[in-house]
Amino acid sequence: MANRFSRYKPETERAVRKVEVVEDKTLKKMKDAWKSCGYVYSDKYYPEMLETVKKLEYSAKDVEKFSIALAEFRGERASAHEFGIVLGFVHKAGFFLSALMNNCKDSEFVVHTNHLAKPIIYLGYRNTKNIIVNGNVGDYLGEYMEGGTITVEGTAGDRVGCSMEGGTIIVKGNAGDEVGYAMEGGTITVKGNAGDDVGERMNGGEIHLNGGYNGRAGFKHGKIFHKGKLIENM
């Protein structure tokens, strides 16, 4: 997946619904942890965030509150570039929320995204929990997902379940291109329409499409269903 950031297209900001959350000591500490994390993308980016949140004590309810409070940081921009792309709020938010959930002792989470102007990227990175997303998400939902479930009430971007190893992803709206890119296991269900090249480099698992799609890509192994009918089985 070299030069993955070259895939990003300019995004149109949409009207933001103002949502407020009362700040408490735990939420303040979570915000401080967010501020202490940088923006430079590297192999150490997520592990460093995970080490940061391990110092906190919080619950699934606190994570839900933080997902709402994220709106105050949405104008942040990175000072560094990777592949010529400015890595900003949407990338950091996905990794940080993923670290919070994977580290938490609780197993059931609700994340809100409807109040954000742009969809969060990398949400559910290396996921092991059960997550409901109230709103839309961006690219790389559930990348390297290990288990658990992610249910998106809205739409998702490109490469849903990229390199996922296990678990279940359900997108109730539409999904972008390359659903199941390089997935090794698990199950992806898209109840709306999917984009181009479904199953690109797929090497295991199942993809269930309930709406339209714009073609299947070459893959090594796995199963693809369309409206309950098996259309690919390698």
C-alpha cells in the first residue's frame, strides 16, 4: 500500500451541527492527551498514541463524550507532510479514537461523527471492540481489524476493512472503492451501494453486497456475495 495518501481527494465541508458536552476531569485529561500527540504519520504513530492513553482511566461513556468534544479540534493542521499531503485532524482522530477504544476495559462503544465537517479516517484501526458509529466515516474503516464488530449507521469511504484479519463490519449506507482491500479474514456487509474494484487483493474472508457495485477486482482467496448469491469463491 505504497503512497496511500495519494488516494485522498479534496473534501467538501458540510454544515456542522453544533453539539456541546459538559467537560469533567476525565474529559479534560483525554483532551490533554490528544494535544500531546503529534501528527507525523509513521509506523510508530498509533503505538505512541496507545502508550499515551494507557496512562488514563476512562470508560466507554467517556470515549463517547470525547467523540463529541472532538469538534473543537477539527481546524487543526499538521506541521509535517507525508507524500506531499498535510495530515490533519481526520487522520489523527481516527487513530486516537481507535487507541482509546482498544485500550479501554469496556467492550461496547458508541462514537458520534454527524457533528463533524469531514469524515474521520482510520476509525477502528486494529479494532478488537464492538462499535456503533452514529454518522459517516472516511477511508480505511477497520484497517488491520482483529475482531469485534463495527456498525456504521451512515456511509463509509474507500477501502472498508483494508487488511482486516477478523471481526465484522456493517455499513448501513454506501461504501467507496475497493471494499475489502487486501483483507485476510472477517466479514464485511455493505447494505447500500459499493464503488469500484470490490475485493481488490482480497486473500480471505467474506464480502456481502446488498446494493449496486461497480465491478469486482482480481483477488487470491475469499467469497463475495451479492444480494445473498455467491458470485466469487476462490
